[in-house]
Amino acid sequence: MRRGVDLDWFWRGWFYSTDHVDVALTGLREYKVSTADPDVEGPLSRKEYADEVPETLAQIRNREEGRETYLEKNPELADFYNDKDRFTPSNKDRNKYTHMLDELEDWEFE
């Protein structure tokens, strides 16, 4: 099939005639292609999460009043889980991505 002609049959009946058309677009799905690169997908996921989950009223008021959390007052209490979040890519994620790229054939890599 040539490009630009594959839906010609649909548009011709839809726009250029007054005949009844028995064809309808009933379902439309939006897909997003993933790069699978953790250094690219991590920040995108963080932004999507921030857009989906709004800041709570308590967080807004505490920030406006200048209140500090216990951890902000005592930074020596920070541990591993304070610095790690699910959006920061780890070396394991990077190694998995590199391994996936190594297994691709030339035609798949394009």
C-alpha cells in the first residue's frame, strides 16, 4: 500500500458524499513508546507521578509557614531510604538496559 492512500476509501465516503457510511472509528488507544533507558525514563516517570499525585494541603501549609521536618532539623538521622526513591536509576537498571542493547540485532537496533 502506498502512503497516504490507505484510508482513502474511508475519507472519500465520509467527506465527499452524502451517502450513509457504515464505517466508524469506535476505539482509539494512545500508546507511548518507551526507550527502556533508565536515565531517560526515571525523570519522565517522576514528572508523571508529580502531575498525577497533587501536593497535600498539609504540605502546602507547612511550606508556606516555613515549618521544618524532624529530618530537616537533624540531618544526621538520614539513612539509605531518605536518598533512594523509585525514580532514581540504579546500576542494576543500567546494567539490565546495557544487556538488552547488547542482545539486539542490527535491524532491531534501528
